Amino acid sequence: MGTSGDTRIRFHALALHYLEHDCGPDALRPKTERTVLNTSHIVHAYLIPQWGEAIADDVKPIDIQHWLKTLHAEKGLAWTTISKFRGTMLRIYRIGALHQLVERPTKTRRSEGHVPMHPALAQFLLAWKEQTPYAKETDFIFPSFKSQGRVPVSPAVFIADHLRPAANGAGIRIPDGCRFGLHNLRHSLSSWLVNKGKADPKTVQSLLRHSRIQTTLDLYTQGDGDETRAAQGAFLREMGLATEKIQ
């Protein structure tokens, strides 16, 4: 990833630049002390050790994706944690591109694209706009009331105060100590669309903004038990080993 005479910025310098300009006191969007500490830990404990000496512009999105998958498969890190790593990588490159230190951010055009919104969902958001005290176009859709709308609500707070209670109220049993968060919704959406909704996998890929359909099918879509049994039955009937009465 670059030669010894390459003068382009290396990732460790790009990451430190990000911490200074996006997490420091002069940041355009102020961060809470906890957010700054968590982000700094991610950068120093994981990102710099892995990518620090690489030329920032030579780091390929597919290499990052493989590394993130390894963190889950070999290190046992939860996908919710890994998504924070991915988000931090994106911010590092965005700030770097803003200051003309790198040529492009790490995510693909597909992941940066727009996702069409169903009218039913739009109605819920319009109803929320009528209720929230922070309804200007420049406000966050889901702001932190504690911070008087200056920052978005913390995902951890949202999950603890709203998502988990809603899941419990819907009859979903979440064992104590089990991770449950927004990322679960992406997995369940993908599985339902492919297995039950019979949506074309390419449509699901576009909805989840994945650059590769393998990511959608390998990581986000779980096999459906009913579909698996139906497929087995069809094959056995073709072989003459089962009848229509035996499902």
C-alpha cells in the first residue's frame, strides 16, 4: 500500500486529523465527552493498529469489509460494535476529503445513495414532525432533548428508552444480557423480504445499500425454516421418496 517515497497521507495521520477537527473543541457539531472517549478508543485501539501505516487513499472498501467480518468471526465482536467501527472509518474519510487530504471517502456510491420512502413511513415521520420541538429543516430528525437538540439522540439511549421496551411490548423475548439494537432490524428486514416477501435480492441489496449482493445474502439474510422444508419436500417428491400428503 504505497512505497517508502510516497508523500500521500497515511491513515494514522488522517485519523488523528479527524479526532482533532471533528471531535475536538472546534468541531462544527459538538460531541459529548462520552462520544469523544468512545471514538478515540475505536481509533487508537482498532483502526490505527490495523490501517495506520497504509496510504489512506490506497485502502480499499473491500479490504475494510473483510476486516470487519473477521472481527465478528474471529474476535467475536458484535455487529453493533462493528457498525461503529465502520461509521468511524467513514467519518475519518469524509473529514479528510473535506480538507482535501484524500481523494475520496471509503464507502461506495451505492451505500451513499438515496433509499425511496414508502408513503406509510412518510406519514409517521410527518406526524413526528408535528410533535417534536425541533422541526426546522436544519434540525435533527431524532434529537437529544437532554442536549436541547444540539446533537442527535444517542443510539444507546434510543434503544434503552424506546426500542427495547417496544420489542418487549410486542411480545419479543430478549434474554438478559442479550444484545438487541437497531442492527437487528436490518437483519430481520432482509430475512423477511427475501424469505417471506419474496422480494428480488437485488431490490433488498439496494434497500440496504450494500455494494455487493453477497453481503445481503451471506450476512443479513437467514434461511427460513418453512422454505427449507418446502424445498426438501419438492426434491424428495421429484425423487419419488415423498407424496403430496407428506409435507
